[in-house]
Amino acid sequence: MGLSAYGSKRNKFKDIKLFDLLPNGQIKCLLPDSDRLNSPKVVENWLKKQGIKIKARNPQDPITEDTEDIAFLMQKELDRALIHKVNYLVKKTGITNLCIAGGVGLNAVTNRAILDNTKIKNIFIQPAAGDTGQALGNAYFGVFNFDKKNIKRNLISVYQGKEYSEKEIKNALNNEKLVIDYQKMSFDELSKLAAKKIKENYIIGWFQGRSEMGPRALGNRSILASPASSKMKDALNLKVKHRENFRPFAPSVLREKVSEWFDIDFDAPYMIFNAQVKQPKIIPAVTHKDGSARLQTVSKKDNEHYYKLIKEFEKLTKIPVVINTSFNDNESIVETPQDALNCFLRTGIDYLFLGDYFVSKKSGLIDPAKNLKEIDNAWSKIASQTSKIQNAKNKVLNSKILSLTKKYISKGGNIFDYTCEWGEYANLLAENGYEVNALNESNQMILGARKKFTKPTFYTKKEFRKNFPILREKFDLVMSNLWLCILEEKYHGKFIENLKKMAKKDGLIMLSFCHPAFDYMRDSIVTRRIVDYSQARYDKKFKHKKIVHENGLAFDDYHRPLPYYISLFKKHGLRIVDIAESKTLNTNYYPDFIIFVLKVK
């Protein structure tokens, strides 16, 4: 829908037809429906038969002109098919009011094409069109058949989520009091302040009342910004949304002013109609490539709080429009006050308006959108600047590592921490009666560990090489936390062999792994991963970009399915003795960490 605008002027594949339009409004799809589990390949093969040689695109692949042109072909063909069907139905029935159910009803481009190319005067599409809306349809069907006296003509409100109490909001705020400041205001004050922040080109989180049903944020779980800044679209993508650049941001406009700013004059409260922007130079951030916008009209009756905010923004700017995008970052739209705070703290949202509370981040927190090019990306900088990440790991791993070590290694045993990071785990074990030696690639990190911890013996890389003959095969346990899953696959074999060289002939090796989505967790708000969120699973293999906000370090991270590691252990003569799992962070991901205890065969 959004990408199609980029291929519209070229119209490269104008002779390709996806549908045959048949008599009586019938439509025949020419694309085979033979293998839904492998649909990209089916489409690729079908296009090849039409003379279009283009490979199915993976989410990480760049978007090419061919991709844009295919998007336009599909959008154009969908429009053509539905216009054909609707024209037949109007001619047959004389009815000019149209209801659309199903996911295609969310295609704002097609909905506008139907209005422009048929005799339809009014279209109604409920906001949860698609599979998720079936629950509402089932309820109406039940009422119609079994309780007709209670049927009402007016539809229920789109805002059907749970109402969160003052106590629940306050509890969530108190959970984060170490990293936020907040103050309670009257809604009149709150809406004026929110409008002022938007005018000043800040990005705000807006959490009010009940959440919306359907896929669109409609003013209760929204991220809002000014449409007047030509740089705002890029700012939202850089600081918060981290999504494809072609995707437009939608405008919310006061219902009584819609015809002054867009080429429609009817209610469009659910963000499922396209309109041409009449004043694109004034609101460039919501004007798409083809001059259109997928808009939402807002009336006082629909949403009094949201209406008041936009009204206040209009008083300051003479623009009755704000950018409205869903309150999330590569995740489901936030539902609870805690969800809102998590997203706010993890992204570059500047301020949060949570119920009657104005929330800001405490000074000193890292800006997730800081320009990485202006930062020294030296790996050694991690030593002093990523304590928050380490604290999150310690919260889980300290108790797990210690309990596993005590289970298998007697007090006084020799332990080697290979790639010891900040020295936290080495010190933990030394404090509990073990003789601990440790190595890390970064000299600065080792020097920092020596200053902080006195009991373990820390080696720089040069010192380790010098002392290797007396350290070899000396240790009851060799451990390495979270390092194997970061290394590229080509280094795995050498890494495992190095661990084996340090262990006694009957020694143990301990390796830990974090869930691929660890850096989305609230406990690690200072990092983010650029990844297809649906791929973040233990059984998936993928590579992705990772950015550490505390020091600006940007690098590739790797995750592979657990069967790969199990086969790697077997290949290098390691037998699994024990597996520990944790759910300490109480996230949706289980387990958040896995620790393997291995024995050299």
C-alpha cells in the first residue's frame, strides 16, 4: 500500500494482469494458490512466466525499483478488481452504500479508488476489519438472532480496551522512579503542554483511556509529532520506529477542518481512507510520495481528549493536524501503563503523557538517537560505559552461574573465565572461595577489572599468551558467558578448542546464551537490535545489526538455533552434563537465558 506510490509514475508492468474480470462481477485470480507455505516462491515463479525476473525479497534486503514496481502492480490490480465487483453490485441493486469486511478493507488506497471510480456515495469499514474483527461480528450475529430487542443502529466505540486505574498508573510510574520524573496535572494543563511539546518538534507518547481495537492507533495509544517539520519523518524512524523509510506517517485532523487540508469532506475516523493533501508544503511530514495521506478525522464525540490536544496544537500553529503513529517499536502496540513506560525508556520518545501524568526521563540517560558518527566506537569504551547492560545480565547470571559452579566444583577449585568482560563473574566466584583466572581481548577492560576487583587474576591478551604454557589444562572449570553467540560461525571451532585447552582432562566447560530478543527487554533499555522481530526465536538462525546506545558501538550480532550449538559441542568432543534455564527477567521470552555445562569426552 505505502510502497506502491514509488512505482506509480513508472508503471513498468502495466501490461501484466493479476485478475481476469468476468461477467456478473466475478473475479478470477491468475496467481496459483498451490503452496501457501512457500508463497514467495510461488509468486516469484508466476512473475517469471509473465517475463518478470525478480527474486523474492527477504526483510533485510534493500528495496529496489523492481520491488516498488511490483508493489504498484499489485495495488493497481487490486483496485481494478474491486472496482469491477462494486460497479456490478451497484448496477444490479441500485444501492450506493457499501460495507466492506475483511483485511482488504484496511487498504486505504483501494478504498479511495472505489469512491473515485464507482457510484458509491458512502463506505463503512469497521476498524477491526480482518480476522481480528470476527469476534465483533460473532457478537452482532448472536444479538441479531437471539436478542433483537437490544439491537442498536449506532456501533460501539472503537476504544474497547481496559481502563487503567489511577492506582495502576501510579504503580507503574513508581516502578521507574529511578529513571523518570513525573508530575500530575489537570487535563487542561496536560493537553496544552503536550501541544507545546509537539510544536517544539519533540516526539511524545500519548496514553489515554481505553486502547483501540483493530490495527491502527487512533489517539489513545499513539506516538504524536508535528506534521510541519520536513525532517520529522526521518526523526521518527531514527529515534523510535526503526522501520522502512518508504512507509508514511498518518495525519490526525479535526473533523470540521478536514476539507481545508485534504480533498475529502466526510467522516474517516479509522485511518482507512486515502486523501490528497491540499497544503503539502505546510504539512510535509504526513505527505506521501504521491501527495496522499492515510488520514484519521477526529471529532469531539469520537475522542474528547485527543480532540482537545489537536485543538490546542491548532491554537499554537494554526494547523489542525498532528502526526499519529502507533505507540510501539517493532512490537505490538502498547497496552498497559508499564508497556508505555518500557517503550518510552527504550526509544527516543522525548516525553510521555500517561493518563493525567507528564513524564520525562531523568537527565543523564542516554539518548537512543544520538548520532553514531559523532561517537568514538572503540570497543574498549565499553568498559566504563555499559554498566546498565552488565547489570541486567548480572541480575540473571550471577545466581545461575554460582549455583551451577557449586554443584560441580568444590570450593578452592580452579576456574578460568574466558572473555571475562568487566570481571563481574570472575569476582563473584573468587568471593565464593574459588581460584579464578580471567582473560579479555580489551586491555582497558582488564585494567578496569584489576582496579575494581583484587581477588581474581586478570590477564591481558599479551600476558595470557606469555603464561599459556603454565595455564594449559590447569582448570576444573572454563566458562564463557554470552560470547559464543556473538562470534561469527567461522570462529566457533577455534573458540571451543581454546576452551578445551584450558580445561583439565576431566574438566568442565560452562557456556551461556541469551534469548535473541534480550536487548528488547526493559532491563536492557540502552541497546536495540535492527531485526525482524518475529525472527527473534531460539530455533531461528539470523544475523542483525546491534547498536549499544551507551557508547555508540554498532556491530553485527548473530543468533543460531540451539540444535546448531548442540551439534557443535558434539563435533568438538563435548558432552552435555547439565542445562539451566532462567526466567528471572519476567519477560514474554522463555527462557531469557540458557546455560550449558559440558564435559570434555
